[in-house]
Amino acid sequence: MSADQSTIAAAEKAIRAAWEDGCPVAGHPEELAPLAVRRWRSAEHRIKGETDRESRIRDLAKGLMQIHEDDPGHVGPLKEDYRYLAQRIAEAIE
């Protein structure tokens, strides 16, 4: 298994675990994991200034919202679920 495949597999596992823990936005790990890994790796291109861990988690959560939501500006309480999922993915792939 290549490094990319193992990173994606770790992200899939984190997404499944988040789903099992009751996170309502953690579905479709096979589709979501590669997108999340790509977003995590390319954060420097979107984040101005420092690219610390918290900034990257916020950026990943924003990307997850854009993938799932028709209008990411109106996610309301789900915003915290996306942040939780982003944290779980970050922990798994770091």
C-alpha cells in the first residue's frame, strides 16, 4: 500500500468512526476521504498567512461543507459537526 493509499485509508477509518459516534455529516467515507486528504494537503494555497493546525482544520471543515451542502453559508448547527469531522480526519492523517 502506498503512502497516499494508507493516508486515504486512515481518513476513511476516521470518517467511519465519526459516523459510528453519531456525526451526521460523516457519510460516504470512500468518496469523502480522498477529497479530504487532497484539501488538507493543499491548504497553503487557500490560507493566507500562517497555516497552523487550527487554520487547516477550519479550512478542511469549510471544504467538507462545500462538498455536502447546497448553501454552505446556511449550515447552522451542522457547522460544529463538520469541524468535529475535520478534527477527526486531521488526527488520522497527520
